Amino acid sequence: MGDVAMTVPVLRAFTQQHPKVKLTVLTRPFFVPFFKDLPNTSVFIFDEKQKHKGVFGLYKLYKELKALDIDKIADLHNVLRTKILKLFFFGKTFVQ
């Protein structure tokens, strides 16, 4: 929970410095309230226990995120799940 809480001030500062940029935060349902008041920020819920479970679930997640036409991705965790998503998003700009 601490890493999520530390992300919020960074995203708030980013949205203040770049008010025209729209952000989508991918997070678990428990953490949605942390991001609800950020300007120009929407939350996409990651359902790791059912809908997005396993490699096939991550592929489903990729298809859902791809439909949002996201052009750049910031990976704040660098875990196996995000590494798999990077493979699916081949060609997109990633920042770690």
C-alpha cells in the first residue's frame, strides 16, 4: 500500500505540470480511492483474482487497455505481470 500512496503526490504534481495530459491508472479495486481526486485521471481496475488472472487474463487485460488507445506507459512496479504486458504492447513507449 505504501508504494501506491507514494505514487499519488507524484501523479498530482505531474497532472498540475501537464494539465492537457490524460492519465489512466491501472490498479486493484482496493486502491481506487487513492486516485479518485486526481485531475485528468481515470482508473482502470485490474482484477487479478478472476478476469485478469494468469497469462490469458493478462492478454484479456491487454486487449481492454489497447481499446483505450494509450500511447505511453509508465511501469511503476517492474514485476512479472508488467513484463508480460510489455511484450503484448510491443512498440509502445515504456518508462520505468
